[in-house]
Amino acid sequence: MNRPHTHATHHGPSHGHHHDHGSDGLAEILDLDAEVLAEHTASITAWLPLRSSPRRIVDLGCGTGAGTFALLDRFPEAHVTAVDASAEHLQRLRTKARARGVDERVRTVRADLDEAVWPDLGSPDLVWASASMHHMANPDHALRAVHDALAPGGLFAVVELAGHPRFLPENAPEGRPGLEERAHAAADRLQAEHMPHRGADWGPMLAAAGFTVEGERTITVDIAGARSEVIGRYALGVLRRIRDAVAGTLSPEDLTALDGLLDTGGPHGILRRDDLAVRTERTVWAARRVSRAGRRPTR
């Protein structure tokens, strides 16, 4: 099945649990996202209220592996099952695993997590879902499925972003200040219908699925880019995808200004700017499956 056109405004490190995105640039954006936000991802894995080092981990909606490799680094004895619907993303993840010499610690599973029956994910000690839960058509089903899969005492970490990262100062670009916020607002309006759980408070939903929520933490991301090539390419990729989604809703003046930013050969292109930054927030909920008592059916 195809995701609505507004898929072009994805944010976050680990999406694509539904579909292949082919040559639309999402895989490259996920790789850049992982590189730029690596320190923040590591801080989340270090914060998790674990009772012991997990040996069996599942990364749901793994994308190209941002969470998978952060977890392998954090827990050197662990094996990770990386789950995604995109064959391209899983192939990139396997290629990275071989290059890092950790391919024996990674198993990939291609699956659509909106299907009624999930693949056998074993009995993991830790399930990680970063920027993937809000894409679920039926998140209550997914939460119960995770609850049933987890080993008793196992932990479920749900990580979500506040929205698309912002890159430009408020007074940019010259002549159309506030353009980025207007483009983001247009993208948010388009996505609201298709992803009603984006920006949700996952605490009550986790509790309703039988988890005990043991912690919640919000991390503010504010990384100065200066003339960072990586941040420039990251900003270019994200804003291109937003442009694809909102072109029909922006004013002609805003669209012209946005195209100027996205013109890699032009004098005002985003890759030539020295005032970029990455600004967003990440919230993580840590929820535990307490015991086998009262197991809930997955459907």
C-alpha cells in the first residue's frame, strides 16, 4: 500500500516501517540524521532505566540503523533484531553492519508493523522504537504486541521528535523572514490527517497496554552548524522533502524563496550559508513489562 503524498515530510531517525521509499532521498536523510544526532541518541541509550545489560534487543522501524548501531555500541554483548518494511533501508543497515564488523550481532526482518500478525521477534529484553510509533495506523495494537513480546521485566523505549528540525535563523532568508516556520506549519497541517498520533503523549497509551511507565525525559537539540557540510546536506534533504509536500500550499513568493535556498548552484543556496543550526526536541518514554500476570492479547 502507498503512504499519502505527505510522506515527503518525514522527520526523525528511524521511520519507514511501512514502505519502501526508493530513490526519494529518505535513506540519505536518515543516515545524515544519525550522524548529526549521534550524541543525543547515545545520551538516551545511557539514560534508560535498565536493571541489567540487555542481550536481546529489537529496533522497531529501524530505518537505516541509527538506533541499531547506537544500541550495539552501548551494549557490546547484545544482539539486535532490526525491523523495517523498507528493503532499501535494511540493505543499507546490513552494509553498515558489515563495514563496522558487527554483522554477526544484527538480524534484519522485513515486516509491516500495521499487519495484524507480527513476525516472531523472540523474547527481547529491550524494544526500541524511535520516530516510528506515530506512523502506526493502530498504535494500541502495536503497543500490546510489544508488551506480549517482551521478556518479563523487559523495557520498551519509545522515542519521538517534536517535529521536523529547524535549520535557519528566524530572520532568514532575506526578504522572506520566517519562511521555514511557514513551510513547517503547512507540512504539519498536511500530516495531521494521516498521522494523528504525531506529538502524542505516549505515557497513557503505554499504561493502557499494560506497561509501567518508569521514566520520561525530553532532550533539547540545538547544534550550531557554522559551515558544517553534514548539517548543510541534512538541511537540504529535509527542506527538499518539505518543499515536495507543501509546494501547492505556499505563496508564490515563499515558494520562490524556498527554491532559492534549495538551489545548490545558486548564490543564496542553503549549502552556502554559515548560519545553519539543528534545533528540535526528543522525548523518550521508558516503560516496563512487569510480569507475565495479566498478559493481554495482541488483537
